[in-house]
Amino acid sequence: MWAPTTSPAAGAALPSHRRGSVAGVRIVVALPPVKARARLPRRRLCLAVPPASEMAAAAAAAAAAAAEEEEMGWRKAVEMDAAERREMAIRRLQEEAGTGSTRREFAVFETARGDTLFTQTWTPAAVDRVRGIIVLLHGLNEHSGRYNHFAKLLNDHGLKVYAMDWIGHGGSDGVHGYVSSLDHAVGDLKEFLEDVVLEENYGLPCFLFGHSTGGAIVLKAALDPCVEAHIEGVVLTSPAIRVQPAHPIIKVVAPIFSVLTPKYRVAALHKRGPPVSRDPEAMKIKYADPLVYTGPIRVRTGNEILRISSYLQRNLSRVTVPFLVLHGTADTITDPGASQQLYHSSASAHKSIKLYDGYLHDLLFEPERDDIANDIINWLSSRLNVLQRW
């Protein structure tokens, strides 16, 4: 069951779907303001004060960094709990839904673990025009709502889009930016595909789309024969098949600290990395979005990315599903060479690769985003033509 176009009444249950069980009621409530804590006596600390010249240099460097971050649209990381993020995701969806050739709706999905995930759909207004289904998975630290423009383009070509915010992201449960196991995300995708997408769209060809870490999740799910049997192909943009840690020692210590202090945020590594798009406005919008996590990466999350990428590198020859992989040659977040390795090593009979010279990581937010979207749509259309399911 999907949400109505109007905002849910206060205290009402959110639209939910769960096969073979009664959906649990989740209520979003406003918490009372926290009372100010009693003022504690001050304690004097003896600190060594650096020379004035060093203090002035440090202040100048901090001011320069702050000015650069403001210019690029970076936002200071602010922690929001899952209920706040979900409420914001719903409100934003309703503001952006509008009218026209697309009907946009949301629902919450309860996983077998009991976590509540925020999901949404974009459906062509002319339902009889739906020719296929796309299940979309966003990348690390972002959320599905960022793909609104892309989803509408897919709708224009008769493709209905389902999207799921994976655990710890967007409007879904979990600590923001924290992933205890990417295997949970893989399992959630399989569950959502079986319990919702295939149930609601029997007989329609289904494709999976994943960006960056979402691409790694999609690719690992597609290695499951039960998943492969129900999909007609996958599309991967900048997939996290190989990533380069900030320091070689991280590969050694990450597995240890991910067990000892899994939610610890590695502040020492929290620096503004290379740009992910050549479009300054797209960068500004991304990092000013409260639903995008901009804090330091958490130890377990980082280790999970290394773990799934290592698994995929060892299993590329097992990939048999039809796929299109797209990568920018100037991507410094995920390795375009790994996408080439996927293309050459996989056993897929139908596979294509598109490399974009000089493009960065967030391909669908590059200045040429519509051209890239058209490359994806053309590949999907060709697959549908082969299947003769128009």
C-alpha cells in the first residue's frame, strides 16, 4: 500500500507493506524539548599555549578552509535520528511530487530483522504505458530522493521505478551513515524485490540499478541464482568493485577496530575529498542536503565497503547476468579499471561498458547527466526489444 498524496494525519500509521503479516504501526511524534542541564561548576585546566605566530597561522588556515567549504556548499554534519530523517524524506517527496507525467508515492518496508526502510516509487501517469521495472539503489551516504530527475526520465520511457533507502541512510532506520553489515543491505534488496516489486508487477521485466556502493550491493545480489532468475539485467554507475583506502594500514586495522569500536567515526580521515561532480551547483546541492551524511566515515562502514569490494573482485567470473557498467575515467572514489575488469572477466553473454573521458564519480549529476541517462535508457530499451516484451 502506497501513501496518499496528502500528508499523513498526526499519529497515523505510515503506509506499509510486508508479505504475509500485518504491518506494524510506526508513529512519528514530536519529542518534548530537552530540559537544560543544571550548570556544573567550572574546572580549571592548565594548557600549554602555543606561540602567537602558530595560533595566527592555524586560525588563518581554518578560516580559509571554512571559506572554501562555504563556497562549495559543504554543510556541517548534524546528527538526526531515523524518525526525523523519515519525516523529512516524506515531506520532501510530497513537496516535489507535483503533477504531470509521473505519480510519486512512498511506503515503509519492514525487513525480516525488524528494521523499517523508507521506499518510494515513480510511476508513469499512464499506467498502461509501463513496460518494465527498475529497482534503484543509491550510493554511500546519500538517499533515493536524489534520483528524482533520473526516475522521471525513466518514466517518460515507460519504466516504473522503485527505490529503497538502505539501512542507515535517508529515511530508513539506523544510525545515520552507519552500516553494520552490507550483507544486510544485500538481503534487504532481495527481500524487497521478492515481497514487493515482483508481487506488484507480475510478468513485467525487472532490472536493478545501483550507484557506487549501491552498485556493489546490486552486483552481489545478482550473483544469487534466485535473484538472477527474476531480473533481466543490471545497470551499474561507478560501482565500488575496487576502492582505495586513505592509507594502506587501514586494510590491516579496519577489521579489528570494526569489531571493537564499530560506530567510531575516524575524524583524522575526515577531510574534504576530491569532487564527485564537475557541476559546482550539483556539489553544493548534495552537501547542503541534511539527508546526505557528511560526517566522518564510521569504522564498520568503511570495513564493510572494503569487504564487499574484495568479495566482488574474487567473484567477477561468476557474473552471468546481462549488464551495463558506466564509469568516468577521472573517478578517484571508485576505480574505473575495476569496471573494465568486470567487463572482461564476467561470464555474461550480454554485457556493455561505457567509459566517459574526464568524468567524475556521480555520473548522473555531471553536466552531461541527461546524455548519460539516455545511454542507460537506450540499453534498457534494447534489452526489452530483445525480450520482445514491449
